[in-house]
Amino acid sequence: FPVQIQEELLNQVRYWTSQAEMKEKLNQEYDTKISEQERIIDALNKQRRMREESDERLKEDQWNLELMNQELRTQCADLQQQLSRSLHENGKVQKALAAASEQVEQMKDKEERTAGQLELTKSRHEQDM
């Protein structure tokens, strides 16, 4: 009977030892999985932070582009106004040039007529003398 109790106790010790070893092995596996999950979480958090920073930079870049666009539109409108004024002034100058050219032509014609009359008067004067 005592040998039987000894064997039973020895079997139970072996059983519980194997159970403890299995539990330790499972704990190690769980610890490994937990560590792996924590690394994944850290990596995902890092990616999220980087994406948020990238989004912020993109928003800032977009805002700067909008400001530049507004400035360029304002410059374009100013240049269009300047062009319009310049074209208007050019039209005035062209009209003045045309009028001056016409006056020059009239003066040339008048000078030619006057020169012709002067020659005629000279030749008459010479004939009279």
C-alpha cells in the first residue's frame, strides 16, 4: 500500500511538473506575442504620428499655395489694369502722332506751294527788271 501511494504521489508530481512546464511555456509564448503586439502598436503609432505630421505639412503647403495664388491673381489684375491704361495711352499717342504727321504733311505742302510762289515771284521780279 505505501508503495502504491508513493507511485501515485510520484505520478502526481510528474503530472503537476509537466503542467507547470506547459504553463511556463505558454507564458513565454504569450510574453513573446505581447512583445510582438507592443512593437506593432508602437510602429503603428509612429506611422500615425508621421502621417499626422505629413498632413500638417501638406495643409501648411496648401495654405501657402493659396496665399501665393491670391497674390498672383492680384498681380495679374494689377498688370491687366496697367496694360489697359498703357493701351489707352498708346491710343492717345497714336492719335497725336497721326495728327502731328498730318500737320507735318500740310506744312510740307504749304512750304512747297510757298517755295513755288517764291520762285514764281523771283522770276517775275527778274523779268520786270
